[in-house]
Amino acid sequence: QLQLVESGGGLVQPGGSLRLSCAASGRTLDNYAIGWFRQAPGKEREGVSCISSSGGSTNYVDSVKGRFTISRDYAKNTVYLQMNSLKPEDTAIYYCARGRSCQPFPDGFGSWGQGTQVTVSS
């Protein structure tokens, strides 16, 4: 069974940066699209970004375009989310999950990790 573990969250000031990691075990990630999601307190879960199995296609929710970059390292079986110019509204628990493709996104994703907390505050 594929297992996903998120890491890299923490407390940062507005304008700061974090790089989140989604590390897989049990299966290679090569065959899967991987999505990043977030959920803030009292808010619905939101799809943030997705990368295709080949790495050739990426997408982002409008609110993070130009600030976040998703990438993958096949040798490390890991997907990353580089988050720059962080804003307080980015505060949430961030999760990764697998899907067959990024079309559709955010529908059809599962094998959720445990999440990593990102807090953006001065």
C-alpha cells in the first residue's frame, strides 16, 4: 500500500518561504499524479497544486500562482511544494495525496498523508 508522509511545515513570517515534502513508501510515485491540499480551521479542504505522473504538467489554485512551485524527485520518491512570499491566509494543514491524473483535480485523490502544519504569522 502506498503511504505518504508530509513534512517541512512550521512557523514563518509573512513573506517567508517553506518547502514541504511528500515522501512515499510502499510503492513508487512514478505512476501517480500527486496533489497538495490544505485545510484551514473552519474552512473546506482546498486543492492547492498538482503535478502529473510524468512531471510534465502542473497546476495551481489561483491564490498561489506565482508563489508556489510543485516539483518531484523520482530518485527520492518525493514530491515537493516550494512556498514563497507566504501570506497569513496560507496558514493551514497541508496534505498530499495521489491520483490517476491532474485532470480532474482536486477530485479523485486519496491515500492521504497525516498533514503538516504551516503557520504564517508575525
